[in-house]
Amino acid sequence: MTRLTSFVLRHKRLVVLAWLVIAIAGIATAGKATSSLSTQFNLPGQAFQTDSTIARLYHSGGDQNPPFVLTATPPPGTAAALATIAEAGRLFAAAAQAVPGSRLADQVTTGDTRFTSADGSVSFALVFTPPASGAFSAADPARPMGRVIAAKAPAGWQTGVTGLAQLQAGTGGGKGTSALTETLIGGLGALLVLALVFASFIALLPMLMAAVAIPTTFLLVYGLTQLTAVNFIVQFLVALIGLGVAIDYSLLVVTRWRENRARGLDNEAAVAAAMRTTGRAVVFSGVTVAISLLALVALPVAFLRGVGMAAFFIPLTAVAVAITLLPVLLAAIGPRLDHPRLRREVHASRPWTRWARLVLRHRAAALTGGLVLAGALVIPLFSLHLGEPASKSLAPASPAHAALTHLESGGVPSGIISPIDVLTTAGRAGAVASQARQIPGVYTAFPTSQHPPIAGTGLVEILPVDEPSTTAGAATVSALRDTLAQQPGVIGVGGQGASDADFIHAVYGNFPLILALIALVTLILLARAFRSLVLAAKAVIFNLASIGVAYAVMVLVWQQGHGSRALWSIPATGSVTVWVPLMVFAFLFGLSMDYEVFILSRIREEYDATGSTDQAVVRGIGRTGRLVTSAALILFLAFLALSATPETDVKVLATGLGAGILLDAMIIRSLLLPSLIGVLGRWNWWLPALAARILRVAPSAPAVEQRPHPTTSPPSPADISA
């Protein structure tokens, strides 16, 4: 770090010019980067293979391209006559023709009376449209269908368009915000926090670092999209998490630079000293975050591998900016920006110093209270149910939701929006449909007519009563797969329910192994950074506790609905989307580790200077408590902005990340960490000689404390003798 800082300070103009060119290139290609992102969620297992085959042969259907549901309601009092059904069929056919290549299924085309409610009050049709071109901004097929069916409906008829894709995108429930808008919202909140922290114009410098890091990351992501598919979720993660980590890293470096200057160092010496200490901690933090994200590549899920590779660039870019461009700007213009300097860094934060002393004075009680509180918060985790959100929680204020509710009021179950697709050999579709209709939980089943058969295959669409995210719906999917697997001519079973079941089995079956791998690598990195096995193990355990609390909050707020309606006007989802816990783990493990590294690095530094664990805790918390809380608040505001997106899945993700970061800073880092260090005392610094040789650091064995903290009672003769 010393050599790197010396190099960049000797070549200030070259460093600034290089980053300026890279940032401009990132801004110029940002539009291409976002348009190159994929909307596909490729999942492992037999269901995905079946869905892919169906999409290739029939150009519609499958888990990734669910059908649109059209509704037609005649005027009140109209008899359920053949003429009424024929009129509804005419409307559905006209709407399907508005999207070339669509496949229509209604009562007229299938002869199935289940496409009309029992009381004849409403009819519906399924329109299987061709897949989008892959661009995130692709046109919504529901719009032309909605316009046509509404225009051709006779006077007094009511029409609607709904479907799983419509509900998940929040169509009609508000357009939501773009990644750029969310970044600006998060940036304004971050700037306010920075202004309160620094009380000078130096608060603009971390914002400038984020303004360089974000387009640079988009440039790297654009390059990655030329090699592999990258899911559109990445654009929100780059914009908002990139904003948070870039500001966090810069916040810590700038604060340490101000502290060094307040102690009398000249400007460049203050920069060099800040980079030797805080800069080193930033590198360890960024690498830890990057490793936790890159671990997604080990999962057998194509879209998560793409997300992991793209997200890998987020912390590394922020680190690169913080250790090269930031010291150059601090050395060049830092003193001029650091005005009016209403707050100086001569002394540690008095409130946080008092808090640390209070915790140490009652260390056993504080540790017990923190563990009880964290344990209580984790309890909802044990009722976690994985699956897609229930339809009632998707875009509740939208016309799509109103159309589905109207169908349900007529006796048509909501499970029809998630058909189960069965691919058969030619001539077996009719028999398979008849067999499927006998299975409990099936609303209806019908074969798709194709003359001649496509590639010697047939296709059956099965409409379940219950949505696959529910317990009953999952049981229906399981019963269908078990029963139809024994039937001759069945090639495979696809659809959302089958794909989710395969995803959960493939991914979460390997999750403990991934968890152990990440924990082991992190433990090695931190043991080298802290020169202590105990501190490294404690950091890993506390991070896992933070993730458990974040999962519990998602269950409490979204799955059980305690807050989702009040905050977002969305009822309980009944489940947590299958991929969200993985994303929360990958990001939160690294981000919360940032705070652990910042605090423990400073505590280790103070212990090396004083030889007193208590004094190291008081000084370390006093110096980092305000910064960590501010950094957590900045990230929380970024995730709050992320929750403004219309997709319910992204709202759940933002809630887990935001709650995890905030509770981690408030409970884990502010209460449990100092109290546990106080309880363990000199054993915090244990590193056997063998481990030290392997890690290539100096050994650190428990030793007699050299200085007791001034607020504690003097040691007894027995303690000194020991």
C-alpha cells in the first residue's frame, strides 16, 4: 500500500486522466450496457430443459414466458348462451392476432367449458406469445392486445388483460423508477449524511468517487455481456450498491486523512498514513465482498452466475478508485475542499466513546442482552417458505390485478396464471390431458392442436387450482410430476412450479457447501488481516448472524405481511422468491463484513499501540462508531431507493439488504462486538505460531494486558501474578 500510494502521488495527472477517460467511456456506453442485459432467468433441472424445448419448438410457453390471460365479461343479466361464448371467442381471437405468432387457448379453440365461469359471468383465454427479443426495454405484448380487445368489445362488455408477467412487472400499479432515478435519490440521501459527518465541502469527494466508480463498473459489465448473459437485475445492483460501497470506502479514507492532519501531519504525509491503515482495511473489505459475490459462480444457475460475475466488479472498482484516485485528489485539492471545517477529527466521538465504556462496564449483561435480542429477531427465519410471491401481492393497484380478482370472483382460480406444461410424443397429448384432469388440484387440462405435429411432439397445458408458491400448489405440481412420469409418451414436465422445485433442490441442496467455502476463505483472509484466529472467527459468525436476521425480516415483512401493506400497499406474499435469499447472502455477507473489518482493524491497531484490550475497544469504537453508522445509513438509503422499483421481487431483495445492514450496524457491531471482545479479553489476540507461519504474519499469543482502561478497577495482585 505504501509503494502504491507513493506511485500515484508521483503521477497525479496521469492517474486523474486515466480515470477521467475510463469514466467517460463508461458513461458513453451505459445505454448499450443496460440494453445488452438479459431478461431470462435460466434455471437448472429437467423442467428448464423441457421449457427450453417447448420454447424452441412452439415459440411460446414455458416458465420464462408465461401466457397472458384475457378476460371478457358480458353485460349483467346476459345468459350464458353459445352466442355469448362465440362473441367472447371473437374478441379473444382479435386480441391474439395483434401479436403475430401467438397461440390462443379458449373455450372456442379447445371446447373446454372451464374457460367460462360456472355462472357464465366471465370468460377467459390464455394467449401464449413469442418470447421477447432479450432487451430489457422490449415492448409489452399486453398493450396491443388490451387496445384491440377493448376497441372491439360490444357496448356493455368489460375486458381485461392480466397474467403472471404483468403482475410481476407491476404494470399499471405505477411505473416505478429507473436505475438512474434511484441512484440520484440514493445519492442525495448519501450527500446529506456526508454533510452531517464532515460538516465541510469535503463531503463532495466521496460522491465524486461514486460518480467515477459506477460508470466504470457499467463499462466492465458491458464487456462481460459480450461474453455471457447478464441478468437485468445487475443494473440496479451496480447503481445502488456501487454507490454505497464507493461512498463507504471513501468516507473511511477521508476521515482518517482528516484525523492525521489534525494530529499535525502535512498533507501528503497524512494521505500516506491514511492509506497505510484505512486503505489497507478497504482492500481487505473489498476483496471479501468480491469473493462472497463471486461464489455465486459456483451455483448451478446460469443467471446467478452472470449476476455473480458482474457484481464481482462492484467492490473491486470501488476499491480501485479509493486507493488510487482518492489519495491523489486528497493530496491535490483536499485542504481546499475541507472548509469551513465545522467539525474536526482531533478527538474521537464522545457519544461513541461513552457508549463503548458503558458496554465494557456491563460487558456480560450487554452480551447476554444482545444475544437475546438477535435470537428473538431470528425466530421468523424458521418459517421461511421459498417460492414465487402470491398473485394477490403483485401490483395490487393495477388493472392486471383487478382483472384477476374479477376472474376469481366468478369462481376461476388464480392458479390458471401459472400453467404446467407437459411435452409429449405425437398422438399422446389427449390421453395425457385426460389423465391430468383426474389428479386432485387440477382445474382443467387441454392439448394444444398442431397439424401436423411439430417435430413429432404434442403439448398439454394444465391449469392448477392453486398457485405453485402455495403448499397446495406445490403438492399438485409434485403429484403431476410423479403421476405423469409413469405415463408413456411423456417427455417432460415444465412450468413455473416445476422450475421452482428444481431450483430449490439444485441450489439450496448445495448451499451449505457454498456457505462453508465462503466462510473458510473469509476466515483465512481476516485471520491474516487481524493477526488473530479468534477475531476472524468472530467476524464470520457475526456476519452469518446478520444474514439470519435479514432473512427473518423478509419473512416477517413480506411472507407474513407485517409491514408490506403499510409501507408499500402490498399484502403478504406468502413466500420469499427463490433466488432472493441467495442474493441477500452474497451481498450482505460482504457488505456487513466491511464494518467488521473497519472496526476490528482499528481496534487491532489501538491494541498494538496500547497493549490494553479495553482501551483498544474504547478508542476503536470511539473512532469508527460514527463512521460505521453513517456508512450503514448511506447504504440503507440506497436500498430504500431500490425498493421503489415496481417489481415485488426487487422490493423483497431491497428490504432484506436494507434491514440487514441497519440491524447489523445497530446490534451486531455496536453491542455484540464490543461486549464479546470485552468478555474474551486477552484471548481475542490468539494466533498460534504454526498458523502465523502459514499466513505469513507475525505470531500473536494471548499476553498479560499492559494497561487497564482508566474507567475499570485496578487489577488485583492475583491478576498481575497470573
